[in-house]
Amino acid sequence: MIQHKEIELVPLENEDLEFILTWFNEMPLTRLVRTKKMLNKEELLSLVESMRLQDDNLLFSVKKNSKTHIGFAFVENMDWFNSTATIKTYVDVKDPNCSRFDKLTIELLVGYLISKLGINRVSTEVLISDVYQTKLYKDVGFKPEVKKRNHYFTGGKFHHVVEMALLAERR
């Protein structure tokens, strides 16, 4: 468990899937797990189980007040030899404190990866057209590194993304 006085990141459990399913089939979320279709509960459960079985993944539910689900966070592609990891986060945009919780989620996750797990480079991919997410990651300390043209196909069209990264020494 990764805690802050306002939110906590706890390991994702099967009972968390009901909450996640309500957000999951929105376009930005299908992009997070690289699926082109909407998923039902059984498909989401299968996807989460396959992600859990991989040693280079961590899955968290983001909660406020220790009980209210407000989002989730993934760590994937943890490369222990090169000390790198990729993160993906989502906080429910309907929450009135979404922008603050978004930033806290990323800060907590990055802090955990760098301080507790010894990760040196944390990266993420953001749609170039998503000004909010780009600014959010920049505010946390991420720097744009690579632009990938037509990298994701979702919502019936291709999207450009930018890979952003934060180095432990810059934190």
C-alpha cells in the first residue's frame, strides 16, 4: 500500500473490477491497456489476471478516504537490469478533485518506484492532443522525449503520442 493523507494506492483486487468497469470503456482507458474494443466484466477480469501473472507489472486501485474508488494505476515493463518502468494512471474525471488526485497518484507512484524499488527511469505515453495529461506529467517533472506518429488506433482513427520520462536524479 502506498499512502498519502488524501489518497492511497492499494493492490488491485477482483472486487475493484466493478468500479473500474464503469470507467474502463471510455476511449482514453481502452488506450491505456491497448485494446480496441469495449470489454465486459469477464473480459476485464481475464485481462487483469493475465497482467497480474507477468512479473514486470504492478496494478493498483486508487482510493480516497480508504474506501472510495477514484481510479487505478498500472506499472508495466519493469526492467530490473536497466532500472526502468512505464506507468499508466487514471483518476475519474467526475471527481471534483480530479486534477489534484491525478497529480498525487503520479507523484506517489513515481516516488514508490524510485525510492522503494530503485527504478531510475519512469516513462509514460500521452496522446499529443491531450493537453491536460501532457501538462500534468510536465508538472510532476516528466520531460517529453519521443514523438510517435499514428502510434495508437482508437476511436476510429490514429493518434500521435509523446513518450515522456522522469529520471530519478531529476526528482
